Amino acid sequence: QVEVVESGGGLVQAGGSLRLTCTASGPSFDDLVMGWFRQAPGKEHEGLACISKSSDNTYYADSVKGRFTISRDNAKNTLYLQMNSLKPEDTAMYYCAGDRARSFDFAYLLHREMYEDWGQGTQVTVSS
């Protein structure tokens, strides 16, 4: 099992930016499909973005498309989520997740149960 650890959350004003980082342990990071999810209090997990093993394909939720960018650096075993134009409704706990997939498709944005490895999350709070 791969251990993933998120960092980079914090308090930011509306309109600001944050970059979340997810670092994975182990030698097989480039064999993982990766995704970012979030969960606000009282709400279900929401898939935000996912990325293929070689970064050649990404999917985004409509709620973050054009504002958030997912990327990865396989040499550093690291996944990123650049978040711009943040809104108060972006306030949530943010999680990264990985899966040893043979294929990659839009389902990885919708179905958190497809992921095997999850971090503990990093809190993002956007003030108005």
C-alpha cells in the first residue's frame, strides 16, 4: 500500500490562491492514477480532478474547471493541485488518492471507491 500525505492547506481570502501538494511513498508512484477530492462539513465527498499516470489526460469537476489545475511530478512522487480564484464555497477538507489502475477514464472523477490509497487530508478555508 502506498502512503500519501497532503499539505499546503490553510486560510486564504476569497480570490486568493493555494497550491496543495500530495507526496506518495514507495517506488511505484508512476503506476498510480491520482485524484483530488474534498469534503465540506455535512456534505458528500466531491471529486475535483484526476490525472492519468503519465499526465496525458485529466478530468475536472465543473465546479473547479478553469480555476484548479491538477499536475504531477513522477520523479518527485508528488501530486499538485493549484487552486486559483478561491471562493468561500471551496472551504473543505481536501484529500488526494491513488489507484493502481490499468486504465483511466472519467469514472475516476466520480467514484472515490475506485481509489485504494488515501491521505489524511488538508484543510482549506476561504474567507469572504
